[in-house]
Amino acid sequence: MRRRFKQAVVGPLVLAATAAVIPLVTAAPVVADSVVVGGFPVDVSQSPWTVALSSRDRFGGTRAGQFCGGVAVDRTTVLTAAHCLGEEVMGGPPEQVRDLKVIAGRTDLLSDQGEEISVREAKVNPGYDMASNSGDFAVVKLAEPLPQSAVIGLAAAGDPAYTPGTGATVYGWGDTTGAGDYPRHLRAARVHVLPDKTCRKAYPGGPDGTYRSASMLCAGEAAGGPDACQGDSGGPLVANGRLIGLVSWGNGCGRAGSPGVYTRMSEVAHALGRSA
């Protein structure tokens, strides 16, 4: 089965991060494969730090140019997945995408709610490894600050939010069925943090990917069910009021034995030299 990134579907084209290109943005290389499967609608006021990455020039205006998710970790800094800003997705370096913006404070992508903020700078983690998917994060700096109320803290190493069995919520505008059904409205899904041994068993290496507990965690349900999907890449996984992961990759959406894999926030905090 092809390994998939969880980006978003924009227009007639799907983008993944390290596999073949598909007409959607989700969890496969070169395409975004991330929508909240088995989830429910939420208002952005319930997760004001959840933002959308947008480029109408690149992805069209059907969904306001949304192609990935992101999360505000301070007033001028958004984290997203590194594969979202790869040249396979962006068509070149992100600095060449003239209308790259972050949409904040918006539930319905096509409404005039919230604001669209220009990106001042976008940097992909230099340690990102496309072969293993480890280090899958990028830092986006905003041209204008967000309100402090729209910021969420990162869970540090050792935080009980990483404990297996902990309830968590993932947010995004991605595919809601795994069949290319992309909503205009923000959605969320409740999942559980899974043990590393479960994730290593699901992704021991090979075409489905390699799970590395130092830089990744996985979440979902053992029997399958709620999950991120195409179009959700870079979006937040939150537990106990703190950010524990970014939607990264997985084998399909909501499948039994194939949980969603997330970039572990304690490693991101370490790489950025910051505490939660």
C-alpha cells in the first residue's frame, strides 16, 4: 500500500509529500492526504490556534486556496508539516509563491470571518528526512501578529499528554471520508494516543513507512475509525490543552492497524530551542 501524507485537496489536484502526485492534498508523498475522517463540525472559536495554509494562485479559489493546516504557537509563528512546503506541493520554493497566506479565525473557508495574513518567511526544518518522514515540520512567520488568545503551548518532553491512552483531538479541513470529500467547514475528530509498540508494528519499514518514536507519535483507534486524512497535513493534535503533534503521514485514513502518524512536538520544541 502506498505511504500517504495527510495534506489537503485543492482544486482538481492532490498533493503528497514523497510519493506519486495525486489530485488531492493528503497523506501521500506529493499529495496532501489529511481530512478528519469520522469527525464532527466545530467552530474555530473552540480551537482558535488552528489555521489554514492558502494559495489561490497555486490551488484555486474553490476552498479559498486551502492546501494544508497549521497551528499558531506564538503570535507571529505557525507550525505546519515540512512536506506541505515541499517543491512537489508548492511548485517551487515557498518564497516564490507570491500569495502564500495563513487563514486564521475562520470556520468556513469561503466566509469573510477572521483574517488572511501574508507569510513573511517560511522555513522547512533542515533535518527533515523525506525518506523516513522524520522531522516533518516547518516554521511559518507571519507579517502581522495574531491575538494571544489564538496561541497554544507545546507539550514538553515527559508531559503526561503523551501517555498512551490519553484522549486527543485533531482538527482540519481535510477529507471526511477518505474518498475525496473535502468540507468547507472546520472539523475535529477524537482519537487516543497509542503505544509506540503499536505504531512500530504498524509501520516497521518498507513502502508503508517507518515509525520512529523519537520524532513521531501515533494516534487513532486500534480497530480503525476517527483519523486525519488528505488535506489535514500540518494541522494540530491536541491533548490536555497542549499541542502534542502535527498531522504528518499514515497508510490511508481510519484503517484498522494503520493509525495516523504525527510529528512529536517535544522534538520540535527541542529543535527550535524553546520550551512549552
